[in-house]
Amino acid sequence: MSIERSGEQVYPCIADEAKAFAGLTGDAFTALKKRAADLRDLHWGKAVSYSRKVFIPLTTMCRNTCGYCTFVKHPSDPGANFMTLDEVLAVAMNGERLGCKEALFSLGERPERRYEEARAALTRLGYASTVDYLVDACKLVLDQTKLVPHVNAGTLDEEEIARLREVSGSMGMMLENASRRLMKPGMAHHACPDKAPLLRLRTIEAAGRLGVPFTTGILIGIGETWDERVDSLVAINELHRRYGHVQEVIVQNFRAKPGTAMAEWAEPSRDDMQGTLAMARLVLDPSISLQAPPNLEQDFESYLDCGINDWGGISPLTADHINPERAWPAVAELARRTEARGYRLVERLTVYPAHLGVETAPLHATLAGMARADGFARDQYVA
């Protein structure tokens, strides 16, 4: 498939070509980024989006212990908890007052399957599982505020996705990488049962069968090879081509954190991140939004030269609980630096414009009422 602009051919690439991009420098590296940026411009134009959200970490307990994670707490650690429904509602209502439209539920995966303390906490709350509790937390936000939930609950089966679909506008789960090698001893996902690539790909596929607008992505710098990055993006792309439901792919760069097993690992360089972004834009279907988090790179506007069209969720209220040491840029600053690169910042909903027209979606009427004619958020905020 190629796209023509002024007689030029700008086209996505296949896996073998993408694997040959590894380590490009100089003029070849510049040309790769330009090709990706041109493809982005042809499909997405000059609008670069973000979602105004609150971050709701429903539980910090998890049965996985990834080598880079500081979000997850052992039940004996300070901060290991389930939020109460009153706490959930308080965050959502404060976010609503600040113009937020998305409630991002991010949580550890199935801690009750590993820890008695997690099972006991759920029992005290009146629930048998984390997913049961999450469903009701989403319902509460929908009933009591104007925010629409986006659910990041890790691996789920089709029945669980179907239940959550009724109370959320979109869902997500980072694939991170499709290589089982990263589950071996000494690697990032050792002893993390829910990080098995097959389970994560099955979750993405189940969401596709149910028509759920879905966000996924890769985490780079955790011991994977360039070829494994390409293979991971190809796997995502194949599921999207089958079901058309992957609205967004995130490329996130690993940041080393004190106190983790990977505290001494080298972080990916800026060039490595930029090259991966450009490669991702050329591997993925152009209809898939490409996102990179702006709080993990000081010179984040340089990502615009590599083909991204979205900055992800930005909160005027809550921290990035996955990377709490790295604050979100203010939206006004994000807008200024985006415009300096020749683009305009627009606020989107948790569901991208292309996915808003699905009238069978449970929250279609709610989301349609929040959107302007072009599918972006009706009420735009720049503060």
C-alpha cells in the first residue's frame, strides 16, 4: 500500500525492511524519520491530540513482579491497597471540576490469585475478584460524573472484557514485547505469569472480537532486540487488520528506577527511541494512532519529527503513578512546544474520532454527546 502526495510515494513497510532500520545514523536516519513524519501528515494532518484525564490506581497490588516496576507494592509495603469507592469518586469528581473527560483505571493484575491479603481486602469491600470491583468502580464514575472510564486491567478473558465493555469507553493493555525470551531468569518479565506474550495477544484479540477500541504498545529498553520490537509491532498490526480495533499504539522508553531489579540497566538513547517511533509509524497501519509519553523525555517535541500524532493522557490533577518521579508537562506548555514544531494540540476523548461512530457501543450516546463534529472533544482546554 502506498499513499501519494505531490507525486511522491510515502508507504508503510514490511517486517524485513523494518528490521534493516536498526542502527541507522546520519542521512539515512534523517530520511527514516522524514518518511515516518510524512506518512503521519498524510493520514493525521497537523492535529496532535491528548486526553485530559485523571489517573485512578484502583489497586497497587499485583501478582506480577516486573523488574522495572515501582507501581506494584507487596502487601507488606506502605501504599499497598485497594482504593475505596469513596476515594475513586473523589478523584473523579475533582477531575471533572478541572475539565477532565477520561478516568484512567490502571491497576495491578489479579493480586488475589497470589496474596491472601488481597483476597481479604476484596472480601472486606464485598467482592470476590479485582475485576468484579473494577466493574462497579467504573459504574460509579459513569453514574456520578461526566467522566468516561478507560480500563487498563492487564490480561482478561472474553467474558471479563464483555462486562467491562458495558462500563468503559475504551480499554488497553501494553503488550510490551511479544518475545518469551524476556520471561527467562534474569530478564524483565521473569516470574510474571501475566506477561506471557500469548496471554496478552489473546486479550488484544478478544477485545477485537468484541469491537472494543483498544490501546496497546511496546516498552523499549528492557532487554529486547530490535527484531523483537519489530515482531511485536507486526503482531499488534495483524490483530488490528483482522478486527480494526487497535486505536492507539504507545512506544514507551524504559526508565531505570532505584529499588528495582533493573535499577542499573542502561536506558534507551534518544536516537534509539526516535528510530523506534519512526519504524513503528511505518510498520503499523496508518489508521493506528502513534503515541509517545512526553513526561519521559526532556526534548519530547522531537518525537513529532518521527511520526507520532498523540501525547496520551495528561492530567491536571493526578501524577503518572507508573512514573511518579516524572511530572506531566502543563497542557499550555505542551501546546506551545507542539505548535513550535508546526502542529496544533487538540483534546480528544478516550475514544478516537474514527471509533466514535459505532452505534452499538454501550457508551456511544454518552461519547457522541461529548464530541464536536470532527470527533475531538467538544470542550477544549489549554490550561
